Amino acid sequence: MNGTGTGTNHPIPAPAPAPVLVVGSGPTGLLLAGDLAAAGVPVTLVEKRPREISNLSRAFGVHARTLEQLDARGLADQLLATGSTITELRLFRRLSLDLGTLPSRFPFLLITPQYEVERLLERRARELGVEFRFESEVVGLRQDDSGVDLDVRGPDGAVVTHRAAYVVGADGHRSAVRRAVGLPFPGVSVIRSLFLADVRLAERPDSVLTVNGAGDAFAMIASFGDGWYRVMGWNRRHEAPDDAPLDLDEVREVTRRALGTDYGMHDARWLSRFHSDERQAPEYRVGRVFLAGDAAHVHSPAGGQGMNTGLQDAANLGWKLAAVSKGRAPESLLDSYQAERHPVGRAVLRSSGGMVRLARARNPVLRAVRALVSTFVNAARPAQVKALAQISGIGYRYAAPRGSHRLVGTRVPDVALESGRLYEALRGGRFVLITAKGVAAPADQGPRKDRLTVERWASDRRTTVLVRPDGYVAWATEGADAADARFVEAALAEQVG
């Protein structure tokens, strides 16, 4: 991939990074825009809502894998300071999942409102030079072999066409980008009517997260740790449309039926109705246009996986777009986004949908199935490990080419290195090559120093592992001595450039 001069000793300059337009300033769009800017790719973020309107949404839980991704950007500890953690998830009354057993630096679920995630990611994006355009609505899109034209109506009503090499739609379940490229969004409504409320309580619940259902009522209360509580619930006897008025008395009544008390609920700062869909776009890429987060997939709220799945979409796509935009990787690398993230989105749809259907079970057969599932998962360690790995996001792996080392495509935990921790080494947005102690660094690391970090195991492990910027194994071998130097170099040339 290195160019050579023709009749001169001057090297051919690398191509300028291609600009990217990201539509949607929720967590997914903010993380992606920040990652691109950190890699030196010019990026503009387009958002329909005004800057001063907070995006009060239903997400409030950050899982272990997402915290690992934030740790790789030096952000996890800042987010932890905004909320509270829980180490146990209780489902269907009987099922208990011990998050404390997760093989992660973050063996818990962080309870913090989505707006705290967005504040952190927006601050990072601004510091890195992302250009923001609020009150800007996408009204048209055209693409050709060399780029995308995006028509955006600004706050003054004028429509301006922006040209970019790539466009990413992270603009939610009503995505204008998805509609503009003609992608369907098939699926069903799982729960026709839920409510959300942010309230204060006169009495403090015993747990950071309180969940229960009784008869036709279900309610959940989560503490944000600052005196405010998120309440979510539904009432099968009263399935109101999203735009129907909602008052605090209704929230209190359903909560009392489900939990036995409303904890002296008062001073609601936000009340909202919504319905829960299960939908997924058949393709996450159409030419030079990509979908991520809720624009690509929406899930039931069970397990709190929606926002987390979108953030992990962004972590997967960001480094790939940066590598292609800067001319360091072939365009075909971008196809792996669909290949890797679409199956994960489908799996989350199945798991979250299964949980909510069991939680709402009314007929005796489904209730018996729920009891059997709870008993089995509680008693069978492998089943509990699998459930925890899926809900937390740490258990997903990406398909590897035939004949690859068994580690290729797997998530790498925060392993100890001679210099510190892996996720600290990933903070430069580079690949990390981990070799055995005493093994010389690749001879030509110099030209790759802006995209490759070489580290050594803190232990006596001999496996050589190349970790992608998103924390998954790109390549590995059990050989680590000098005789394998050319083998390692060939892998670096293919994977890193």
C-alpha cells in the first residue's frame, strides 16, 4: 500500500481523508463522529432537533461491553461517576443473573440516564473538532460512485446540499436516511403502550433497580443516583396511543398495582408514552450510505440492550470508515460491517423479544415455560454464563475466515500487558499487536506507528495476537519467535496496511 515516486525521490503524498456526514446526535452518532474525528477524518454531524432540547429517551442502562468500548476511549470512569451500579438482574421474579461473575473490568450494569451518555460523547466530539448542525433536517439523498449528496433543510428553511464520501444514518427508528435509500423496516409492535416518567420519591426503594409484575400491571423503577428515578410500566387494560395524555396519577396507580407501593411519587419532570417495536433493516449498507443504532434495528426494552447495541455498531464502523477514508484499507472492508453487526442485531431482537414475551405471559402454558426457563438458568451454570454474555454484550463474536486461528473474531478482555492494560493501549485508536516477552518488534513498525501499537504480555503467554481498534481479534498465531517474523509481517501488511 506504499506509493513510490516516478523519476523523483519525493514520495507520493497520502490522499486527504474523505469527509463523512453523520445524521443523528444520539449516542450512536456521537460516538461514531468522535471516533472519525479522532482518526483525522473530517466529519459533520446533522441533527433535526434544536441544540437546547435534551434527548430524554427511555435508555438508562450501560452494559459491560459498552463500558469496555468507552474505556478504550478514556471515558468509562467519567460515565461511572454519573450513576449507580447493580450486580444482579432479576427477571420473571424467579430468575437471578449474577453480573458480578462477568469476566470484565466492569462486572455490573451501570444505571445512568441516556442524556449523561450523550453529554459525555458530545463533549468529546466537540473537543475533537466535529462540526455540529442542529435544527437541520434531511430532505433528500443521492449517491454515485464517488460520493453522496445530502439535502439538508436548515433552521432558516433553506435547503443546502452537502457532499460527502460517506453518510451514516444514526437518526433513530424513523430514520430519514433509511427512507431516502429505500430500505424497508419490517417487524412488529411487541408492546402497544408503555409509559415513562422521571420522578422524585418520598420513600427510597431497597434496590437501585426494582422490577415486578402483578396481574395486568408491570412497573420498573431505576435510581439515577441524584434524587431522580426513572419509572417504566404498562397496563394491559389500558393500551393508549403514544400521543394520549399521561398524568402522574396513572403512573402511580400502575406502579402500586405492580410493586405494591408508589414510594410517594411526586414532581414528575418528564412523562411520555411510547410503544415497543421489534424491527430490523435487511441491509446496514447501501452503497456509500450506512445505518447504525435505532435506524438499523429497534428492540423491546427487556434487558436494556438497545442503546448498547447501537454504541457497539458505532465502535465497529468507525475504525473501518476511517481506514478506508484515509486510503489505508480497501473499500471491501466496509462490507464487514453488515457481515458482523447484522447478525448481532438479529440476536438481540430474539433475546429481548423472548424476555418480554415471557414477562407478559398470561396463559398457563407460557407461564409454565417461564418457570422452567428460570429454574434451568438458575441451576445450570453454562446457561447462566451464556445469558449473561449475551445481555452484557461480551459474548458476541464475529465470523472468521475458514482456517483462521480459533481466537479470530473474539472479543479480547482487558488483559494485562507489560506497559499496563489493553484498553489503555487501545486509546490511540490503533491496532495493538501483543507478542511474547523478549520478541523483537516488527522491523518496519516505524511506517505504521500512527496505526499500530506493539505491546507484550505481562505473563509468559506465547500467543501472538493482533487486536483491532474495536477490541476484537483480527489475527493470531501460536508462533512467536524470530522464525515467524515474516509470517507476522504478512499479517500486519494485510490487516493494518
